[in-house]
Amino acid sequence: MNLTPKRIAVVLGATAVLTLGAVGGAYALTGGDDDRREQPIPAADLEQAEQAALEETGGGTVTETEVDDEESKYEVEVSLEDGTQVDVQLDTDFQVVGTEDDGTDDESDGE
């Protein structure tokens, strides 16, 4: 096979396209999936985060936690007795910086 500059350029171009396609496909499979990036709150901080969240909501059951959420250092999801889900956002000192009512489990299933 005679490797002319034109053939080398075509091979390099095709390789670049295939590489970008593979990288883009991998990102689409993992980069768009928030659940794959979510990390639970470490055990050393969990009790303090849960306590702060339950104080904010006035009770309930902690159903999920996340560290380094896009909105805060810690996020604690609390289920209230009426089925409402509340996300409590905490800073690094476990101070509430925001809350979000996610509705009830029944409403979440329809989304």
C-alpha cells in the first residue's frame, strides 16, 4: 500500500471522527445520567445531615442523601407522613440553604 499524504490525511480524519463518536457516545451514556454521579453522604456526616434536615421538615423519614449536589454540599430527601417528598439543601456546616417540595410519590411516578 502506497501511503501518500492524501491517504494519511484520510486515515487520520477517519480515526478522529471515530474517536469523537466513541467519546460522545460514552458521554451520552454516562454524562446525562445524574444517578450515576450521585454519591451518598459519608457515614461521618450522615447523622448530622439527617438531623438538620428532619429539624427543617418537622419530622419524616430520610429516604435518600447526596453529597456535592449541584445546588449544595449535601442534599437530604425526606418523606413526610402525607407522602410529600422534600429535598433539604445543606451547606458544609449543615445549615439549611434551601428546600424543595418534590410533591408526593404518586405525582413523581407520573413524571
